[in-house]
Amino acid sequence: MAKAHPLSREEFGLFRKLQTRWSDNDIYGHMNNVVHYSLFDTAINGWLIAEGLLDVHKGEVVGLVVETGCSYFSEMAFPDAVVAGIRVAHLGNSSVRYEIALFRNDEERASAQGHFVHVYVDRDNRKPVPLPFALRDRLEDMLR
């Protein structure tokens, strides 16, 4: 497997501003690795909600995370501001693979980057369903 290299901001078309918290730092003085996954989730779901593509309380369809991964390049810590770059790498019938890069403050290269795969399911029976049209339409615009 080839070693990952940090992506640059220019490789993303969508950005979400996030803020680290005091509790994100671990005993070693940097952001704990598990926080990166939380920031991925916050960036993607925050964008979906802001775009009106996800109703977490009443929507008939919800996206469940079925796969995630992260590569780390440089440390982040509270009180850093983080900008998440988001792009779509793959669209399936009921799934989407997002690629996310976390940029520390104004840095041009990612401190960490990874992926998140959502499978969209019926809220009640948890069986996969086709991506809702409005969601698919918006994600197709972001497909790289």
C-alpha cells in the first residue's frame, strides 16, 4: 500500500469551519486521534443538515457510517481552528464515500485526512434504500 501524502486545500471544493475544544487534547498535548473521526462526522452531517439534505429527527432516510479511515500528518490541538475540506469520491445506489481533509488554522496542507462511507437506510427497518434524489443530485455535483 502506498504511503498517503497530505492533500492541499485546492483539491477540495467544499469547506466547513470547525473549532477544537479543550477536551480534544490528550495527555500528550495534542488532539487525540479519535477526535478526528468526530470532526469528519460533524463536518459531513453539519453540511447535510445546513443544505436541507438530512433531517436527523424526522427524515425517513438516514445515513449510517459503515467504513472510515484516517491518516495523520501533523499535530493539531486546542485552541486551533480547523477547516474541513469535503469531496465525494464515489456514489453507489445507496452509499456515498466522502473524503475529508482537516486543515489546521490557515495551513495549506492537511494535518489529517480520511474517508467516511455512509449507507443510506430506511429509518425504521434499517434496510438500504436508494439515495434520495435531492441528495444524489447535490453529491453528483461534488463527485471527483
